Amino acid sequence: MARPPLSREEFLQEFGPTLHYAPPGGFRTVDDDAALVDTHCCFCGQQCGIRLKVKDNAVVGFEPRYEFPFNKGKLCPKGIKRYLQGSHPDRLLHPMRRTPDGYERVTWDEALSETVSKIREIQAKYGKDSFAMLSGVSLTNEKSYLVGKFARVALQTANLDYNGRLCMVSAGAGNKKAYGIDRASNAWDDIPRAKVIFAIGTNIAECFPITTDYIWRARDAGARLIYADPRMVPMARTADLFLPLRIGSDSALLMGMLHVIIRDGLTDEAFIQAHTVGFDDVRAAVSHATPEWAAEITGVPAEKIELAARWYGEAETGFILHARGLEHQTKGVENVMSCANLALATGKIGREGCGHSTITGQGNGQGGREHGHKCDQLPGNRDITNPEHRRYICDVWGLPEEELPGKGLTAQEILNAIHAGEIKGLLSICFNPLVSLPDANFNREALNKLEHYSVIDFFLSETAEHADIVLPGSLHEEDEGTSTSGEGRVIKINAPVTPPGEARRDWEILLDIAQRLGRGRYFQYGSTQEIFNELRLASRGGTADYSGITWEKVVNNQGVFWPCPQVTERGNTTMHIEELDSVHPGTPRLFEGGQFYFPDGRARFNVVKWRESAEVVDDEYPVWFTTGRVVSQYLSGTQTRRIGPLVDQFPHPKLELHPRLARQLGIQTDDWVTVTSRRGQVTIQANVVNTIRPDTVFMAYHWGGRQSANLLTQRALDPISKIPEFKVSTCQVRLATPEEIVEGENARRLSAVTEKNLPAGYGLNARRQELRR
Ligand code: SF4
């Protein structure tokens, strides 16, 4: 059984998180002999350009990379401190096998042999799909593609999914239903040209800090900013109009706005006639959605809904931006389609200064959702259930069609199936579901039931603590490849250092396992560039067409926007993909001339009907509970909870609540409070703020163990995208008892250790230093 072999305290001492404050050799004012290497930030989907300082095979600092057009040298706190994760004392440096007392060091041959024999044993006993794989979108495009192929061809399982399932899948599904393609509609350069920006369910300043600059530039040019969110997040405090909607009521607000736009004749009838299908049905569906009706549901005054609709509808150009607040719901896809209905009804798409985009959260969240490591997808954003798509990919892979598995389970469904005893084995790479999936107690029980679990990662995350075999993989700066930013810009990731100790590049580990599983003939790559060239071929003709993109073109142009088909001056070619460059320039702005990605070229209106979230407040759980990010931390915190200055900026999660609710409950800032939902309980300190609705509390989700917000959230899924409803739960809040306060303080104490407090010559850390040398 995959139960952690050590106590939390022992894990902390052995594997961290250790707070790391200085690069190898300490800080130096002059580093003349350090090399400078252009690459990108390893964290969020903005993928800012950065120039790493490298010395003695270690990243020791950074310089701004002014030439990269997206961020022009600007970085947020996470980007500035990202270099501190290289040479980190917690870095996994050799393969390990779990023992009853902890972990023992083993050779790569032992670790891989055991992994492969367990895969064989479990699949022989329970069937191929009883062994699942979970992966992450911090991986490059090449690795995402490889994981998709590895799971289907080497593991031969249908059950592969990725942590983008917790991020942008609602946007992806909504985009495809409205526009026929899943990508941000424009390069961000179009944002400053908009006359109105409507941001809904997105904390731009903290989660996507560089996008702030694009919106400021629009506002400098006279644009209005409309902001809808249950919290008055930092950027909302500067908005021209703020709509403090109740969590889970987004589609009602959007229906109300569309009602006003239609009623007041602000639709673009020529655009609707020429470029869309289905408007009459949507018009009928919002005929009852008056501002008063929407006000009743959302809690936003009707006159504000009217004003927002008029400002958006009347403006010559406009841009809609949203993120997880709108998408992390059982109605995530419907919410995205409601935004698309607004953009299409007013013709604000496919031209300068007009667009509708999700702001992608994860590093390679865009590329990671294009090349086949989703359970229902094949490379090029192809559909694994489509016979023609399956045939094409099997041709590229040289795989008999009958050997390609079908659609598998999504991430949360895989955990559900493990809990139910239907999936017995797991291989994961760069995914920390114990912190990032909802209902953490349930997921912990599931992991404890696994018969075998092997993990590829560079730090021992909370989930990896359950592993039987730990395979040390590579950090961002240790392997080259491409990534695709939230704009849809394919960029080059460079590898200025090699993996330390015995750690290996992720793709090499996967190739080794494939070889040992007897499937090596399908994985004959000598470099990641060779994987990329196969990805180009596999994507050719798909909606996410990368066939005209080469690494050289990416470097020479500071990125290339897909779709970029392989087109030569002689027109399309059937020659081998490696032999030809392409004259296609890429596609920064989609849908120009009203051309959408459906066979008839027309966009689709989609009818959305108002419905409630999976859980609503009642007498027992009377307070809405929602979660989100803070600027100095990133997702499940595997990386950022190890970087001292980032932790110092926001050391622990706190419960945000409004003064009115606080007064009602007798709570003041810094009081310890216990928050209970139907799934679990946390005890943390309170932060009383004016910037949240009085009926809602908020908690950041970057921490694990007893500080995990996901102890409280629910496993209800959007029926289409299968994204969990992270943003809408209900809870009780009260002052904590003395015993609970002790538990809360313990949880804090066990969340990190500072390097300087480690005993001299301390066990594994000393051995790690030795290996690094
Ligand atoms: S975390 Fe995101 S916004 Fe911050 S520097 Fe990195 S890529 Fe840029």
C-alpha cells in the first residue's frame, strides 16, 4: 500500500520544504565570468522572457531580458526569485525505493526494473487500464507530446490525464464550442487597443502580473475597465465599474448583460448574419434575463449590470478576459460560452482591439492542452474518439490502429477510480494532486490504496511522499524544448545546466521505461528536437497545427503563434517535415475576416440556461467558500514554498472575511478560526478585509497538509470539461478552540524548515551537497 513511510516531521527534515535564500556561492556584486542564457520563467502561463546567469553548471542569478516582446524585461516576484530553485538543498539527486523506515538509495537500474515489473504485474492481473498516468503542464511541448504517446503506446493504458484539467479545460471546451479552436483569440498586443476591457473571475494583478501592464496601457489610451469578481482584487480596486457578484452566479450576470445589449440594439447584426450560427436561440434564451432578474441572483445592482452592458456594447472595440474564477465551476464551460455569446453578439472578435481570451494559468498550460496528454485527445488537438484522427496519428507513430487505447478517465476520475479499487498502479510526473485536487482527505485515502506508485519529479511533493519508487527528473533549466504561452506564442526553453547528481532528463527516463516495456521501437529519439519534429508532423492538419514551426524560426522571431501550418512558396507540400522550413508567419490574431474554425467558417452561439452550483449555502453551512492564488506563490507550491523570499512575502494561508461577517462571528484579524465544510476542516488565522463580499470567505490554496484549502473543496465536476468546482463550496466559520489552535500552530511549524536551522553535517542534505559536487 502506498502509504507515506515517514511522519510529517521526518519528511520535513529529510526532504523539506527547506527555505532557500541564496544561490550557490552566495550573492556577488560582480559576476563577470557568469554566462548569460536567454530562456523563460518556469512558472505561470505568461512565460516571461528571462536571462539566467550561469556559473559552474549552476544557475546563480538573472538579468532582465528586455528584447523579449511580451514582458520587455519586467518580471513578477516569482520570476525574480525563480533562480533560487536551482541547486536547492531539497533537490532529488538519486533514485529511491520506499522501505518501512523511509527511503533507501537505489540504482537507476533497480528503480526502473521495479517500476516496470510492477506495471507488468498489475496490468497482467487487472488489465491494461488498471495502471494510470498523471502528468503536468510545467512540461515542455515535447515532453507533453511524449507523455501522451508513452501512456498510449508504452503503458498501453487509456487512463492518462494532466493537471491542466484543474486549470484551463473549461475555457478550452467553451472555446471549441464557440469558435472551433482552443486558443487565446489574440496576441496580448491587441489589449492596449481596446476601448473597453471586461475582466471577470480573474485576479490579474496577482496571478498574471505582466498582463497588468497591457491593461494600464489600454487605460492610458482612454479604455474603461469593468471588473466582476466576488473579491475586490487589487486590479478591481482601480476599475471604472466593479461588479461584486456572488460566487457561482457568473452566467446569470452575463445573460443579464446580453439581454440589455439585445434590448438596446447594441448587437452587430451584420457580423451576426455573416459569421455566426444560432443567435435566434440565444436571443430567446436571454429574453427573460432582465437586469433585475440577474441582480436577484448575482447580488449586483441592476443599474450596474445595465451600465456594464452598455459600456461593453457601445464601445467600438473591446476585450473580455477571464480565468479560473469563472472556469473552476461545475458551470465553467457554460460561463465561457456566455462570454463568447457577448463577444459574438457585438462583433468584438477577430479584429484589432477586439478579443475574448482565458488567461492561461500554468506554465505550458496552452501547449500542454494541445499535444495529447489529455485523456480524450491526440496531438494537434485531435479527438481520440474520431476514427480519422486516430488513423492519422497511428500512421505517424507506426502503430496498429487497434492498439491505440480509447478515451480514458480525467484527473479527478482517476483518483476516484483508485479510491474505488479500479485503478491499482500509478506513474506520475510533475503533478501534486494531494494539494491541487479537491477533497484532499479523499485523495489521500485513494493514494494509500495504490498497489504501486512511481513518481518522476525534482522535489518530493506531498503526493510523491506516497511513492514506492522515486525517479529524480529535470528542472526547467536542465532540459531544452518549446513551450506555448497563454497568448498562443510558441517559445524556446533553453537548458544552460545539466541535471545534478544522478538526476536525469524526464524524456530520457520515459524512453528508458518504454524500452524496458518492450516498446522501445516507437521511441527512437536522440534529442528533444527530434521529438519536436515528430510533434510537428503529428499536429499537421489538426487545429493546433505546429507543422510550420521550427526551433530556428521560434528563436529568430522571439516566438511563433500557432496555427502555423507547413506552407511553402509552392503551396502545401507532402514532403517530409524535417526537410522544409515554412513561409507561414504564424497567427497572432485568430478569426480575422470573421473566419472561425468550423467547416462552414461560422462561429457558434451556444444557449446557456441559468442553474445553481453543485453546493449552495444552507442553515448548516451558511457561508460561501472560495479559493485562489497569492502573488508570491504558484499553484501547489512544490517549487515556490521552497524559495525563502517568496514564503516570507506570504508565509501561511489566512482566511479572508468581511468586517460585517467578522462582527457577526466575533472574529478579529489574527484570531485563529476553524473553517468546516462537508469534506473537512482547517484552522488558520483570520484576515478581516473590506475587499470581499460579506457572504463569502476566501483562502489561498498553495499549501498542503492541515493548511490545505482543498480539505474543504468538493469533487463535483463540470459535465463537459470535468474541471472540479474549486471556486464554489460552502462552510461554517467560528473561533477555534484552544486544542485546534495548537493543531493550527503545529501545521504551520511543519510547513517548512529554514536551511540555517539544519544541524551541521545534517544527514541527507550533506549527502546531497556531496553529490552535487
Ligand atoms: S510567474 Fe508568470 S508573470 Fe511572474 S515572471 Fe513568471 S511568467 Fe512572468
